[in-house]
Amino acid sequence: MDTLRLHGTLIRFDFRRDRGNMRAKALIAAAALLALIEHVHAHGIAGNRFFPGTMAFDDPAVADEFLILPSTLNHPIDSGSPFSVFDASFSWSFARLLTPDVSIGVNGGWIRRTGDGFPTQSGFDQTSFTLKRLMYKNEIHETLISASLSWGVGGSGSQAVGANKADTVLPSVTFGKGLGDLPDQLAWLRPFALAGAVSLELPLRPTSANFGFDPASGRFGPLLDQNVEILHWGFAVEYSTLYLSDRFKPGQLPKDEPLHQLIPLVEFAFDSPRGQKAAATMNPGFAYVEDVWQVSAEVIVPLNSQGGHGLGTRAQLLLFLDDLAPSLFGKPLLSR
């Protein structure tokens, strides 16, 4: 009698009897495992792979979660401006499952802006709402693909910190692909994974009033910003330290969730406004994941002047609400 324990559930398969039907029994066992794993994997897990919550862009997980994200960065006040400002920001996001594959979320934040010659200003960042769906999941090949649509609420951010934006619509695609299914000849690559996101920010109004530097007058004051489409895209190279052990076997489903691990990663993020130079950053750091939380930190390294001046920092605490408070978030809102 073969047994497998997953989240406290003991599954038994008797493969010693009727060995002629081994293939059929293996398929039945795999189907049972897939059904069980689909039920318990509430965060970004596909087979042996945990995709950590990324910080420079969205990740492919669709789950009940809450995150807080403090960050600091020195950057130009406007595109092409010689003046830089220092932002200390605090962002937050909450997502709730409507169905096992669909979530709705809201996020916002607070920004404190300072700089040489720039009066200290603070205020709210823009608030947005997001509907997100898991489009594809493959356990054996460690793959997740999700699509989302966000609405940035016009006027919800502060003019003082440049966050008074028009209503915006952001269609997005996010993905994660682990390399744990590679053949033995490429076994050294199995710990690696790629994650990424592409979104297009579409403003619904041509201009917005914000506080900034007016080169004509040489003073800071209210300005009309031109709203243009912005392509946000990025990717991350991630490394699962669990693959350094013999805990997981390629091509097989896991006996345990791939939690309790350190994941070094490097994120690359690009913001490309139409007709302007892209702002590019490289963000090396790490994520550590436990049963009910993930903590992450990274350094923001500007790759060009549009991306910033000098190093910045970013940290994140991500709470898996379905595991943290199962009585409140144990099942989707629209589940029967």
C-alpha cells in the first residue's frame, strides 16, 4: 500500500495488486492529486514551484491576500526635468477571491515627497480597483498565466505629489514559468523560474493638474500634465532554493507545498510613455515565504536617468489571508 500525505490528508493507493493496470492507476492517482492540489494551493503555486509576490509589477497569483509595500526612490520630478525629488511611499493592496479563479482587489498608498528647492509635500496615491482571473495553470510544467483589468479612479490621488491622475484603464497579463521540468542534461537550471507582466495604462482624459516645476517661470507650482498611454512591463528571474535538495522530483507532483524557502530574485521593470524615453530599473533582492506570510526586500537600481538617481529600496509584507484567517477567507465569496 502506497501512501501520500498532503495538508493532513492521507491518500492511499494499492499498486501491488493487478500490476497490469499500473498505468490506469497512476492516472487515477495523478487526477486525485491534481484535484486536491487545486483546492489547497491558494497562493502562487504550480506543482513544485512557488512564485513569490513581486514588487516592481504584479505577479500571476489569484488569491485572498493583503500586502503592504514601503519604498524610497530619488527620481526626476517630471519627464526630462533636471530637478529630482525623493519619494518615501507606503502602498497597500487587498484582494478577495470571488471564485477559485477570479479575484477583485483594491489598492492605494501614501507618498511623502521632498527635494532640493522642492517644498515638502505629502498626499494619497491614486486608488485603483482590479478584477483578475487565472487563465491557465499547469502543475507538471510549473506554469501560471493570469489576466486582469484595473480601473484607476480619477482624482483620488493628491496633486501635491503628482498623483492626481485622470481615470485610467489598465489591461494586464501576468505569467510565471518554472524550469523544474527540464531534462537531466539541464538539471542545473531547474531551480530557476521566470515571471513577468505586461500592462497598458490608458488615460481617459488628456490632461491633469499636478504640482511640479514650471521651466518657463523657474518656479514650482500647479501645472497641467499631458496624459499619454504608458506601457508597463517587466520580468523577474527567480531561484528556488528547495531545488538544491532532493525534496522534489522533476515531472512529479509535490508531496508538500513549496513553502518555507528563501527565493533570491532580480526584477527588471520598465515604464514606457508614448513618445518618451522608458524609465528602467533593476531590482535585486530576495523573498522568504512561510505558511501564512511572505517577506521581501530589494534594492532599486536605476538603469537610466528616467528610472531615478541613486539607489532606492523597497520591502514587502504579504499575508495569505485564506491561511491566516480560514474562517473568514476559507472559500471564495461566490462559492456554493
